[in-house]
Amino acid sequence: MARGMGERKVVLSVAARHLKNAKQNASRIEELAGTRAYEELSKLLEKHVEGGQQPDLSRATEYERFVASNRLSLCPTVEGLDPSLKRWDSLLIQSIAEPLEREFGVPPLFALFNVLKSDFLVARFLAYQALSGAVPESGSYLDTLDYAVYGVTPGALSLAQRACIDVLDKIAVATTEYFGATSSSRRIYFTNRWFAKAKGRGGLEWDPEMGEHIQRGNTAIIALAELSLDLQKGGSLRQKKSYRNSSTHRFTVLHDLGCDPSRKSAHVDHCRTDEFESHVLESLQLARAAILYFVELVSIGEEHKKARGHRTARITVPSHHWIRGEDEDAPRGP
């Protein structure tokens, strides 16, 4: 909360709710975690935090309920959607510190994060529209006699899933920008940013520039690197990347019954619609987690700058919506 990553009111409310549950089940905590862990938590259990009520979703829109039920809001808490807020996707990079000699202007990191965030929100809304049947259809299609489905709805699902995986590659680029790192590869991808290029049959080694920050304690890099391994061959999330590649460079066809094509082609991947819908929701949750890890990466990086004692100037960027006259509230401080 002190890092300015999101709406203070929402974070406090969720923290109070969990603290209340912990107090009511203190003996169970000791039973599961042991006496030592319980003693370490005892001071926390004595704290009093205001709030703790579940967000009132009685007047929420169907879209807001979709976001809440699938835990897809961009805020520092998994269950912190508060529809009473005008802009409840409150995850932010509030400010960063830069050397005094840096050139004038807003650091590109803020623009990069704005695009990352908006790309995810568009993918989430597309997925909601497709899953709720709210996408208008104006096209006519020929049937391939294999229970395949065609049209704007499966197209929206495919675009949403693709956008989620694209967000991951952008996170790798944004990390490179933030650390001022270089890359031995002509292109930066989520799967090649964290580790050095493999040589021979040796084990994985950290990219030297990433390893430097890991040594200082930036654990968010490790979290992102582990996600990248899950997307590679043999990883538990590999299919998500495969469908992105298929829909980008070849074709993905969805079927509402079975997934056997009328005639096979090396250029087409087939999937049941219900299975693909699950992949879309999981891809959204994956992208959300990665965005949270990235914001944490920046937050930890900023703490390390303070600890090293270099002369820096703190740059706090005002609200885009306040600057453009869309919100009446003044920009928040760091």
C-alpha cells in the first residue's frame, strides 16, 4: 500500500477483512503453521484496521460482476473490485526516481505501462462480450460440416486470448526499458528476456543484467521468469502460447461439438469452444498476474534506488484523466 500501487481504500478494506478472519481462526493458524509462525503473526493480529466489508455488487453491471467473479480487476488485491469507484482498475506506477542529469521529459515507462494496462482491459472486455453473447454479428459464412463455429464471437475470443499473451512480450520490453538493459537478441520476448542464451547442455543462467537486480533482492523478476518457463515447451501454460501463435500466424477454428475437421490442414489448429473459453479466462488471469509482478518489479527497483543513496529526482506523473478534464479530482501525490 505504501508503494502507491493502487487505491488505498480498497487495499485497506481487503486487509481488514482478512485480518478479521485470521483473528477468528487464530488457533487454526497455530495448528497449521506452528507456534513460531503464530508468535510472529501475533503482533499483526493485534492491529485494528477500519473497514473489511465485502464490496457491494448489488448495483454492479454484468461486466463488473464478470470481472469480480473471475478476479480480473487490475488492483493490488485479488478480490478488491469496488464498483463505487469511477476507475476501479486502480493499479498504478505512481512515481519513479531518475538521476538528476537525465534529459527533460516524462520517462517512457509511464507510456509503456499505460499501453500495457489498456491492452489488458480491452482483451478483458472483448472476452466478456464474447462469453456473454453480446457481440453483434453482421457476417455470413459457409458451413464446413464439422460443427465448427464462425463469426465475430469466436473471432473476439481469439483476439482476446492473443492480446493476453502479447501483453507478456510487452512486459519483457517494459522491463528492458525500466532497467536500461540491453538485449543480445534482435527481438525481446517474454520467453527470452530473463535468461542468458543457452550454451551447450548446461543449466539455465540468469541474463547478467537481470541477475544483477535479482542479487539485490528483486524477487518479482524471479516470478516473471517462472511464468516464462511455464510458457515454454513442456510447461503447464504452453498451450496458451500455442494458441496465440496459431491464431496469429495460422488459423484457429473452434467447434461446439468435437474438434475433428472435415479435412485436415497443417495450417489450422482446432479446439472445442468450451475448452478455448477456459483458455481465454486463464490467459486473462495469467496476464493480470504478470502485470502485477511487473508493477512490483518497479516498486522494488525504486526501493533499491533509495537504499543505494544515489542523487536522484523523484518524478510523479499526474492523472491523465485530470489533465484532459475528464475527472474533477486533482492528481494524487506519491
